[in-house]
Amino acid sequence: MQYVLPVSATPSAPTPQQAADQEAGPRPVPGQDPRVQWAVTLAVIAVGILTVRPMGFSGRGLAVAVLFVINAVALLARRLPEHRVPQPLALVWLSLGIVAAAALIGISSSGTSYLFAFFLAGHIGYRLETRQALVLAGACSLLCGGVLYFHLGPGHDLLPWTLGLTTGTPVLIGIINRSQRRAVRAAIEAAESAERAARAEARTAVLTERSRIARDVHDVLAHSLAGINMQLELADALLETGDLDRVREANDKAHHLVKESLKQAQWTVHALREDALPLLESLTAMLASTGHRDVLTVTGTVRAVPAQVTQNLLRIAQEALTNAARHAPGGEVGVELEFTASSTTLRVRNRPATRKVSVAVGSGMGLIGMRERVALLGGTVTAGPVTEGPYQGGWQVEAVIPE
């Protein structure tokens, strides 16, 4: 029976900065300076105050004053943020504004009352969707032109009715500005999204690198220090029996493990660098440094593989060999490296133990480390007992890395 180690991925949660960006409202779009907009709006109102006549507190002057105030309020409302004014409310407000502008053109006898209609029509194109904007701008032209054409007020003598028909034309400028605004905003949002993605990718890369270093530290230190500790504990126990020969033997084994640990530390530093040797040469040298000579079998056509594949397969082989020495001491070990057109496969097998198995508790990180390494390469790992062949009764670890 074989146990397949699952490979899983956990999506990263949004950072506090990303959450703040999502909760924030629309950002100002470059090119739309609020100070300029306010200055133009106030200039139109100021010119109207100085030129629109009559304006007073009774009769037609009072009516002109009221309509002027309504127009001024409608024009000032342009500065309200879009996300705070629902579209239906904006449609009602702008509709009332153009009615008031047409009425002011008809009832006033002089001045620049027509400017309100022009500026409101431009804002209609900027604030509303294209279809609604065109309909409302057309209504503005018809109202203003009709007031002048049908002589619905004293102001018709001052202005040609064709001017009234042109009051809706600024809607086109508004539509163009709205399209540019959306394009700029989309570009800004895309840039911000790309920046957030880059930050997340960088953070993931850092975490991945930290995990890789943690696995390498485990591979080098946990195995060697556990073996050294066992030999030193054995030597300490033998001192009480006075068996100096066995004490020396345990001490020699501890020294041997220290030397092997230094070699493995050198291999770890070498693996962390980008100048790793080809896979076959690296695996052969690693097996020789750990005392496993002439155990490697190669099938298929040998080819170059990426440095990351070499590094991770070396660590998987090291982990499998360490587990074999721990759980099946004395058992023969075989390593096979298979190259096919679609994958590179590493198999590490061991026969059953021929010596007494020492009770030793591992860190529990070995199989997890294998799973993580293979997950980085998009491959699979299986680990389980061998049920047939020359290694029957032993254990096998197999890592398959796709091309």
C-alpha cells in the first residue's frame, strides 16, 4: 500500500493596506483640479450677479433673483462627489437645473443668464450616462430655443433663438471628459492592482525562500545532531560500565558524524548558490559523501535539469537515505534516477533492517519537507512499503518531477 502525499496551496489573505484601498472611495483623477473647477463656477455666478437684470425683492426682479439662486445652487452642486449622489437624484437635480436656466433666459431682460444653461449641459455629459445625457441635453436645447423662439419672456429680444438651441452642445465636451476620466481611473486602478499583486508576489517569494532555507537547515542539522546526540548518550552510558572500547567506538562514530555534517553543510551552501552542479554529478557526489557508493542506477537519456530541480531532488534523496538509516539500519539501499521525455524520477529503496532498530523520534518534518519541495516543482511524491522485487519488505520513496 502506498501513501500519496497531497500538495495543497493556501491563498494569501489581503494585507491591511489592500483592505484600506478597497474600503476607500474613488480617488481624484489627475487633470481635474478642484480649485480650477471652483474658480470657474464662482466666476460664472459672479458675472451673473453683475449682469443679470432686473434683480430685486419684488415683482419680476424677485422672480429673476429666485431663479438666479436656483441656477447658482444647481451649478454649485457640480462639485458634489459622484459616489455621494445617486444617479436618479443627479438626473432630477440636473433636469430641474435646465428648466430653471431656460426660465431665467426668458424672464431676465439682460445679462449672461445663458451661461448657466451652457455649463449645466456640459456637466450633464460628465455626470450622466451617454444616453441620458444626450436626451437631457436635447431637452435643454429645445427649452432654451423654444423660450426665445416663442417669445415667452422679455429676454427673447436680446438673444437669437438659435443660441438657445446651442445650449445643449457642451454635453459633448462633458461626455469626452467623462470618457477620459474613466480611462485615467481605469489606468490608475490597474497600476494599483499591479502594485498590490507585485507586493503579494514579493511576499510570497520571501515566504517560499524562508521555507526552503528552513528545510535545508532541517536536512543538515536535525539529522546530524540527532545522530551525534545518540552516540554521545551511548558513550555516556558506557562510561558507567567501564567498557572503554565501546566508548571509543561511540566517540569515533560521533566524530565521523561531525565530519559528515560539515560536508553536508558545505553541500547546503553549495545548493543555496546558483552554481549547482548537474543533477547526475551532484547526486553521485552527495551519495559518495554520505558513504553510499555504487548504489546509483541511471535509466534513460541523461539531460540537464534546472538548478531548482537538482537542489530539491538532492534534498529528497538525503531525507530518504537518512530515514532508511534510522528505521532500517544495515539494510541495503538502492537509488534510481530515471529520465523520460516527460519527467525526471528519483527512487530511493531500502531492504528491511539487519540490525536492531534504535528507538528514535524524528522531527516529523521530513515528509512535510518532501511534499513542499515537490509542490514547488509541480510534481508528486509517494512513500510506502515495497511489496515485490528484490527490495520486498523494505521501503520506497519516489519523487516524479514533470518537464
